[in-house]
Amino acid sequence: VMDMCGMAKQYNEAPHVEKNPWLATISVTRSSGLEKCKAAVITPHFVLTAAHCFNIDDEAHQIKVLTNDGKRYAVTNVISHPNYNVNAKKPKIAEFYDYDIALVEIGDKNKRTIKKEKIEFNPKVRPICIPCTEGTTRALRKKVAQTTCDEHEATLLKWGIVEAFFITEEDNELTRKDVTIKTGDQKPVCNRDALKAPLYINITDVSEVVSDRFLCTGGTEPHVDAFTCKGDSGGPLVINHRQRYIQVGVISWGVANLCINMNRASMTKSYARDFHTNLFKVLPWLESRLKDEGLSFL
Ligand SMILES: Cc1cc(Br)c(Nc2ncc[nH]2)c2c(Cl)c[nH]c12
């Protein structure tokens, strides 16, 4: 059976990498320089990240996946969501992040070995749980036979304010940043601040830039949320359910760039919202692309 997902060391003094063993870093080497994103380990052959981390002309050999134990993995394939198209609404909207999600397949095409290289799990490298899989039913301590995907969504994304966190890297140290997902009647209030992004200043209808695929976090109500930096792109938005960890989103974009080369501003802004691709909204794509990975989707 697939290694139990969403398990991490809990004791206070545990190394940060063992508290967040699913975090991975994606590096893309281009002639124009190095781009970095974050990702989440979900199976031995796949990490999950944001589609906007890649350009059309990036080739697999330019991309490496780094796991918490310091191992660098070659990539055979980047599978971006078919509906992702950052240019879809040009010129009115310069960058459009709908369906901003991608699977990165690990392995080395050039190696003559038949078996693909795969991510080695250990206390520093473990998979996170993905919604609507058997592993998440077990992590939620529910009955495997009767639990539905709707129950996963009802349990994880309750109506109103949902406590979650993302993981960022500061001075080579992983730290969790607490946020609240605004669902139900709180969602429109959160989404509306998207129009405060410099990029969208001339847009009047928020639904043109914030599609139903996004989860919205950030701001100062009901408590001051952490905000993302560009370098956090692709990282997982995580819910801690009784010490089991389930990924519900992928960090896509934010309204305010309160980070100058990763120096996070001390003060946030009420409109400093962040938007994450909601995994519940891309399940058919996830399932079709991960069918041979032993995840057992519901
Ligand atoms: C995570 C993340 C990604 C991107 Br792309 C950003 N850039 C941006 N968002 C809208 C237009 N451009 C930001 C900002 Cl800004 C904060 N966090 C970000």
C-alpha cells in the first residue's frame, strides 16, 4: 500500500525539514537565469506545483527537483493543466492564472535504465495527502468504504474561515506561515481585493480575474494572515487535520508584492490577499494523470 500520506514529525525540537517533509524546490535553469518555485511531494514519481513556474519553451533537462534530504532529481515531463493559459485574456488582462497547476514527473529520460528514477522517502522526504484519495480518507480517520469526495470537501473546506498554512524558506530554514481560507460568505470579500493588484487595477469585474478555481487567503480579519512572496509560488496550501496533513491548494499568485528579494515586509495590508488553485476543482485532471501511482482516487 502507498506510504501513509501526510505524516510528519510532531515534536517541537524536530528539524523543520522533518516537520514539513513534503516540501520540494523546483529549479528551472534558463539562459536568462535561474527560476525557483516550491512544490509538494505526492508520489515517488510526481511533485505538484504551479503551471506558471514554467515557460512554453522550457525543456525537461533544464528542470531539477530538490527534496529536503538534499537530493536533486531529473525531470522527464511537466504536465500543466490543459486549461492553463497565462495569455488567455490578453491584452485586457496581462496575466491570467486560472488552472495554475502542474505535475512534474521525476525520472531521467536519458538513462538507459528501464526503471524510472523515483523519489526516495525517508524522515525528511514524505508525501502529503491529496483530497479524494483513500490515503486522505484514512488520514481523516473515516471509513474507507463509505467516505465520499464531497465528505472530504465538507470536512476540510468548512463554510466560513478555515485555518491553513503554507511553508516558506527564510535563511535556508523552512517555516510555516499561518493563513485562513475564506470560504462561504467570506469568499467575495476576500476575492474583491484581487482588483488591488497593480496588474488588475483597470478591471472592474472581479470574476474576470478570480475564477471559481481559486481559494482566497490573507488580509487582517479575523486575524492577521501571513502573505506569500513570488518564491512561494507552487508550494502547497496545507490543512492540519488532527496531526495529519492534507494539501487543499497550490500557491498561485498574490495581490501585494510585500517581499523584496524574499525580505518579507514586517507590516501586512488588509488587502494583501493570496490566491491558490483549489485541488477540489481539478480532480478529474489529477486522477487521470496519476492513475498508475497507486493513490486510489474516490
Ligand atoms: C505567489 C506569488 C506569485 C506571483 Br506570479 C506574484 N506576482 C503577481 N501576482 C499577480 C501578478 N503578479 C505574487 C505576489 Cl505580487 C505576491 N505573491 C505572489
